[in-house]
Amino acid sequence: MCSITLIIPCFNEEKTIERCVQSSLDQTCPFDEIIVVDDASTDKSPEILEKFKEKITVIRNKKNKGAKSYALEEGFKHIKTTWFVTTDADTYLDKHFLEELRKYFFDEEVVAVSGYIKSQKGNWLTSIRDLEYFIAQSVHKKAQNIINAFLVIPGCAAAYNTEFFRKNIGFTHKTCAEDMEFTYKINLHRKRIRYTEKAIVHTQDPSDLGSYIKQLRRWYKGSWQNFFAHFRNLNRTLYSFELALSYFEALFLSLAFFIMALINIKGFFIMIALQLCFYFIFALVNAYKYKKARILIYVFLTPIVFGINSYLFIEQFFASMSKNKTTKWVSPRRT
């Protein structure tokens, strides 16, 4: 028998938590239990959660613990089911989300499953983020699924075998990206992760540059923290190669973007042109597959976002070497 709990960590998400919880209740395959960990929210989140008190379990921390991983750990203490799923309070689930994830829970070799992320409709920035999700999941994630070498199981669309998680993963709170740390540990044990693009979640990405930069700083810092903490322990040649290739290819391209602008302006514009062609091809496929033609309007802005991403990736490469290991909740402006 397969029983499943959903954990939703929440901190000041009054604009999104109701839709998140309602989408969790509206599943074609219902969760056995839904746990929301309210990490001492100071907005109207507690009042909104009160509306669902007959249908969900709400755990309210008296004091904010400072990071999402602590809220997840608090929720995990109450799990009694064989599997558990995590999502974010700014995310809502497609009604078939659990139904699609659950198909993989009966394979004894599988200890975790990753779903598919879409960015909720917003402005040019969220449209480009959605295109980046599409490229990452349609190309990289599918390849990683074939060779079982995942870089990250995203925390807003993740499922784990409870017994395996309790014995082999747990919580350390040492990085800014706990979902990436969980993935590293699964790979260290050479266990099977599956990916399905049919288990869809819709997440609310930052729609202003200030929030976008803050979020990426945390993501990239967490990525480098995990890389330096775990890479030397890997004993899987294929996974190690995939990991090193992904990080250092990204670092090389990020550096090349700025160096080329300084030493060869003609070469820089050729690089931009090639990049635009690359994004435009995927934008066409995305527009056709998901009926999102508006992304074609914003493709010409992708070099700007790429430049921001590149700078932050380089910045956090150096920042991750510092002794500053703080991990804090990052809540972009919600709509």
C-alpha cells in the first residue's frame, strides 16, 4: 500500500497560499495528508489557513527559523506515510500532479521523483524564466533521466521515499539550496530518480529584477555550496562527469560573455546573435507545444537576462568560498 503526505512550507504567502492549498485538495488522486508548516508568518497567511483546518494539518512555529529547510524538517517530523511530496506556497499543482507522480512509487528501485515546472503567467521576465525552464527540462532533464544523473529535484515538485529519506538524507541546513543537497545525497547512494513532465506545477517567479536577482543569488550560492561540499565524495564516473561539465561549462560561458565584450566587440555581437537563434528555436517549439506565443515577443531580451545570470553565477562562485553560510527565506513580491 502506498500512502502519501504533502508538505508545504509557508512564510508570509497570503497572496498565494490559498490557491496552493486548494490545488492540493483538488487532486484526481488525493493526498493522504496535507501538512502546511507556517513558519511564524506575520501577514494573513494564518487566517487563510484557518479556512482549511478541517481538511489539512497546520503546524505553526512560534518563531521564524530563518530558512525553508527548517520548516521542511518540522513538517517531516510528522510524516507517517510511505512517500512524501514537497511543494512551495507560491506554487499551485495541476490536478493530475500526484496521479502522475504516483505511477513511479511502486518501483522498488526508485527513491525520488521529479515533476515539471512551469512559470505562472506574468511579464517579460517570467516569460523568459518559463522559456529557461522549458529548455532545462525538455533537454537537460530528459538526458539526466536517461543516465540517472540528476543535478536537482526541484523542491516545488519533488517526491521522496520516506524510509530512504529518513535513513540516508535528512537535514543539515548548511546550504541555501536544500533540494540540491537532497539530490546529491541520493546520487551518492547510486539510487534511482525518475522524472516526469506530466506531473506539472505552476510556480510564481519574480516579476521584478530586484527580486529576481535576490532569488538567483540564493540559488547559485546554494549550487556552488553543494558542489564544493559533495563533489569530492562522488564515486560515480558518469554523474561526476555530468556535474563537472554542467558547472564548468556554465562558468566558462559566463566568463566568455564578459571577456568577449571587453576584447572583441564584433565577436561579442556574433555571440549574442547565436544566442538569440538558440533561444528563438526553443521559443518556437514552446509556443507551438504549450500555446505560449507571447514568449516570441520577448526573445530579444534573453541576452539581458543571460548577462544577469552570468554575472550572478560568477559572483556566487567566489561568494561560496567565503565563510558566510547564512540561509534565509527569500520571498519575492507576490501578485
